[in-house]
Amino acid sequence: MHSAEDEDYGKPHRPFSSRRRRAGRAAPSLSGVGDAPAGVLAAKASSMTCIAVPSRVKPPSAFGLADLVVDSLLEVTDASLDALETALSA
């Protein structure tokens, strides 16, 4: 688990870039989960796959950059992740 609080600069200033370096993994193999547009933007700016769980305050349209938008993390299943992976690799 890694968040913007672990970085010198906050979102959306590519806060996940150092996490990617520390993990020694390519960005597409890592995923970000955001509940605010800034979190989605930060994940996408770091070339990561992003799942958005919009808060009730922001309209779902504010999360248009996310690869998957769900109402609850309970909706993130193996099947939805497999479908996302397939769509992104096409």
C-alpha cells in the first residue's frame, strides 16, 4: 500500500512513480485505486491502471480517465479484473 503521503509532492504530481521504482515493476503491472479525481489523475500520470470508486460528492463523470469505475470495492472481482486486463491488452 502506497499513498501520496509517502511522497515529497502530493497528488496529482505523479506520486506513484517512486513506488513503481521501489517495486521494480513496470507501471502497467501496478494498479491505483482512487476515490477522488486527483487520485485517478495521479495514477494515470504514472502510467498505471486505475480503478475509481467515486465518492458521493463528485459525479462519476469526473472519473473519466479511470480504467474501471465502480460504486464499491465489492464490485472489483476476479472477473472484472480479468475483463479489464483483456480490454487494456487489446
